[in-house]
Amino acid sequence: MAYFVISFDLKHARLRNYQNFYQALRSFDGVEIREFVYIVDSRLSISRLFSEIHRWLHEDDALFITEFAKKPSWTKTLPGTKAWIDARFP
């Protein structure tokens, strides 16, 4: 299992349908930590994870994914962040 930060910018979120994108994102065991920023764990490689999510975006949308292995530090995150991190980094 690996841990990833997924950040994205949907340029025309109000004008386009992103239902498939969010469904793909929610299929991973993760939590939204800030608006447009998720942390997830997955058995997929980073390139496969990118492919699974990126295919639902439009060409002018932005996507950033990075892997992390150490317990992150944080402040002012959305509910659920602390529990997700504590469950994986006791």
C-alpha cells in the first residue's frame, strides 16, 4: 500500500460534468483534506493512479499526484483528516 496526495484544479467545474472524475477519486481509500486536495492509499503505482483519475479530466484541468511515506504535518484541514492519518501512522 502506498500513500498519495492528489491535488486538482477544475477550470470549468460549474459548466462541465465531473461525476466520473469524483467517482474515480472516491473509489480510493482517501479523505479530502482541503478543497481540491485529497490524500489516498492505493495498491496502484503512481502512473496507474494518475491514469485512472486523469482520463476523466478535460485538457485545461490540472492534476498533481505525489507519493509520501512519512507521517505528514498539518493544520486547518477538513474533518476526517486526523483520523485518516492516525489510522495509517500510529
